[in-house]
Amino acid sequence: MARDVRGNTLAMIAAFIFPLLGLLGGGIDMSRIYLTRSRMQQACDAGALAGRKIMGGGAWAAANGQAESTANSMFDANFQNGSYGSGPVTRSFTESAGKVSGVASAPLPMAIMRVFGFASKDISISCDAEMRLPNTDVMFVLDVTGSMGSPIPGDSESKIVGLRRAVRCFYEIVARLDTEAVCEGGAPSGGTSSETQIRFGFVPYATNVNVGKLLPSNWFVDTATYQSREITTTTYGVPISYVDANKTDWNDINWSKKTATTTSEALCKSTYTDPYEINPAKAGTVMGNGRKESNGGVQGQGNWEAIQKYQDVRREFTSWKAGNNNCVYRTKTREYDRTFTFKWSTALATGALPFKAWLYRQVAFDVRSLKSGNGWASPSSMTTTTANNYANRTFTWDGCIEERQTVRAINYTPVPDGALDLDIDTPPGFAEGSRWKPALAELIYQRKENYDNSSNRSMTPITTFENFSTVGESCPTPSTRLVEWPDATAFDSYVSTLTASSSTYHDIGLIWGARLMSPTGLFAADNATTPRGGEIQRHLIFMTDGKAETAVANYQAYGIAWYDRRQTDFNVEPTDGSSPTATLTQQVNARTQAVCAAIRNMPNTTLWVIWFGTADTANETLLRSCATPDRFFSARSSTALQTTFRNIANQISQLRLTS
């Protein structure tokens, strides 16, 4: 062949035919393997995503396994038996801790490589998808006013019961933990990834909010003034008559011997027998137990009554013994109430008697006994001399607060200088107006021009014997800071404490919801980023069932509006109610809108607003303007409320393919 090269090409082609066939066949079959694997992976991914989306916040097996059925159908639609010459396909999808995982496999017969002994290639893939949250803070600002205790017409349960269930079902979707609620979609399990921080906080609100014990005690004043009363002594009156009542019989106290300086029984007897004497320990110079006014009494310069406890002491001679020169006698007592009728007289007039009375006015109290270092005493209690009959009373502070310095304005956008109550971020300083004070309903008394007219209030101090009207304080369930709730039982327990009471002041709830979640404010150290420095997505969910409902006699975060007038013109009597023209309600609505704007302007923050009740066009329009655009919802029933919370939870979540 070296001497004759004719025909060499044919021989060389024959020699190289099998290597060329291997190269060509390998390329073709490898392309088929790659294409089959790629399409099968896409089908698996599509099935996992579809199944997880159908599952939503519920359980994998809910609705007769609809999520699994959807995953299989989606796979089959994208990769059928025989695709690219493959053999029978096996595929399956499972779920754990909210993650849907899939596996699939199929044999792929070789087209050319079988010549070399490679009959087929098994193709196997895996995939998964989960509803994964970014680092997320959710602050619930929830209306727990009195109207929440009633059902919406057509519902069989009260609104507060429906709210509790909706909040629990929201938690199930986001935290992937099962609560005591029966939620649509079945019970979740497994929790969430440890790589993601998910926190929840609560601000239940009504007339006030219970946030005080979340704050350092040095953010509160040491001395606070309240519309209250204090003991005074008055001499505006002379007794014109008295009546004794409740007299007891003479009671023996003891038998005593007295060393006599006399030498006769007659002299001893005359020395140690007295008709009676008033015990000065029982009948002092200041009369206690101020009682009843008539004709205006001290206020109207008419007549009034006051009671003084009296005790008579009597010594009776019993015997005298010669030699020892002893007088023996016994002591008896009797007690009774003496009710004096007084008539008006100028102070220190002839015959005037001093006696105790109440002076009703703004009174300063030392509240430091509630504190312990920078924290709070346990219990946080204080004792004052404000109880009836001029006695001490001890009570415990529950945690509601009075707001710090404010200003009166018509519009609070932008927030005017000096309105520290609407300042979300700035911590207190040394100035008294920059700090909060505890709300202490036990100290509050409303003074009136006339004791028998409950609506005849007085701005000026009043001296009287009467116990003027006190106020009830509806302090809601304590608020919580943003924390992780890895225990569904603890979450259930907290939500169970939400109860309905009192009036509707939206502004105070939103103010504190904003403060507790702000990344640049009072708790920036915890709220700015995660401990690892991760970014946080923030969501404030504001739910209410009513328009602002105010009352000038309510004891709320700005004191008693009629007397204190911190929100309204001091010289004009405020008006109240649910009407948007009421001066106090106007203030609540204006402050609410200012806080809504501040929340919307927080970084990475969405403000969701839910109206829970029958249609109310005007109020729903007001609430819609509060929310982040397209984040307002109306729920006309408890079932609709659960659906709304579920939709918000699903929108907050993000469906991600993880592998």
C-alpha cells in the first residue's frame, strides 16, 4: 500500500467508521439526555410551584389532596410519557414545614449508543418550592372598643371572637404553626426557616393603650398632676344644731385603784366620781367624716351637715379602804355619732369650728413608688389619702399612659413643632413635657358646681364634703413589642386576652403601633435590622369596626378633655360624639391622618387598613386615605374578616423556588 496508494481512502474510511459513529451517536444521545433532563426539571419546578400555591396557608392534604393533585397535573402537562423518546415517567410530590418537594425519573433509550452496549439512561431530577417570607415584622393595631363585643347583623358571633380567629389564622399562614383556631386550608406544621426572622407585635386600643411597662421608667415623670382631690380644713360655718345617734350602752373599761390623799371615804368619793368627759382622742378639734350638703353647702353658702365621732368617759367611785388610803373606781365608755348642722359663716367667725373637707382641683402626686431603677416595681402600686372618709387607699398601676406634650391645631400634616405626642421617633429628654406619665384612674375626680347635678362641671377648684364623680378607666390588654412567637400556645393565650370595652380613639393606637415598630425611633436597636444585619420588611395591620367615638368625660391619653383641654381650645367647651364636626372627634381624626402618613413614610413599610362592619361610605373613604395605596379592605362579616387576613398574609408571603 506504500508503493500503490490507490484505494487507501476507502480503507481508511472503513477503519474510522466506528469511532466516527461513536462520536456522532454520543453527541446525539447526550443532546437527548440534556433536553429530557431540562424539560423534566422544568415540569417538576412547575408542579412544585403550582402545588405550593394551591396549598397557600393551609395543609397539603386539605380539600382531598388538591395541592398534590395540582402538582401532578402541572408536571404531566409539561412532561408526558414518551417525551423525547423516554420511557414511563414516575413522579411524586410531598410537603414538609411548608416546603413542597418533588422527584421524577424516567428511562431514556439510547438511539445510537446502543451499538456500543448503552441501551438506556435513567434520568432523575428533584425540585422544591416554599412560601418564604423575607425578614418580616407584623404589628397588629386592633380596635377592641365596646362595639367589638356585638355581632355584625347576620353573624352568629361577636366581632371580637371573629377577630381572634382571623388573627390566629393569619399567624398560621405566616408562622406555619397550628393554633386552636379552625382555619380554612387545614392545620399547618413545621414552622419557618431559622434563616428568616418573623416577628409579631400587638397594640390593642380603645380609649387608651396599655404600653407603659414596655418603656423604661426614666421616660416617665416623677411628679404628675391629675384632676383629683386632697384633704383640706375649712372653717366656713357655725353649728346651729346637732343630733346624737348610734349611742352605745355604757361599757366597762377597767377597775382601778387610786392612792388617795384624803383620809375619809366622803372626800375620796367626791374627788373620783365624774359625770362624763369627752375623750379628746375621739373628738379632736378637726371634724372628720364630712357628710351631706343641702342648699349648696360650702359651695352655695347654704346649710350642710357633718358628722363627728364622740366618746364619753365616765368614772364611778366604788369603794374606799382605810389604812391603805385607796379609792377604788371603774371606768365606763359610750360612743355615738354627733351630726352637726352648719350654716354659712365667714372663716374664723365667732363660734366657727374647723373640720375636714375635700378640695377638688388639679393635684400633684409623687409617682416614684411605681418605679424600680429604670424598670417598674412589682407590683407597681402607690398609696394616697384620697379614699372616702379621708382614709388612705392603695392601688396598682395597670400600664396605661397619659401622652406627653401636644399642641392644638386644625391640621397635623406636617406635625407642628411642640407636638411631641405625634413624634414617633424622638425619645424623652429632661423636660417634663417630653416624658409620659402613668394614667391613674383611681386618682381622678370630676368636680361640679353643684353636687347633685352630674353635668354641671366646674373648671375652678371646689371645696365640699361630697364624693364627686369618679371615672372608670378601660385599660386594654397590655401591648407587646415585636418578638418572635415560636410557641403557638403562647400566641393563642395572648389573643384570648383581647376583650371589648370603652370608646374609639384611633390616634392613640396608631401612635404606639408606629413607635413600637419604627426602625429609627425608641426601639431602633431592635428594629433597624435583624441581629445578622438583614433588611426587614414591615407591615402594620390596622383594623377597626367603627368611626372615632369620643366623650369629654372619658379619662384618656390626654386626661379628661372637658377639664384638661390639651387637644382643644382651652377657653371653649369641647364637644364630643361620633360626628366629624365634634371638636374632640375632629382632633382624633386629624391626628390619625398625621400618624398614618408617618407610617407610610417609614422605610420598607406597608400600612394595611381593614374596615370590619357594615358599609359606611364616609368612614371607609377616611380609612382608605390612611392606608398604603391599594392596601385597604372592607370585611362585612367575621368570615370575610378571616378571608381578608388570609389574603394579606398571602400577599406578604413570597413564593420562591428554592432549588
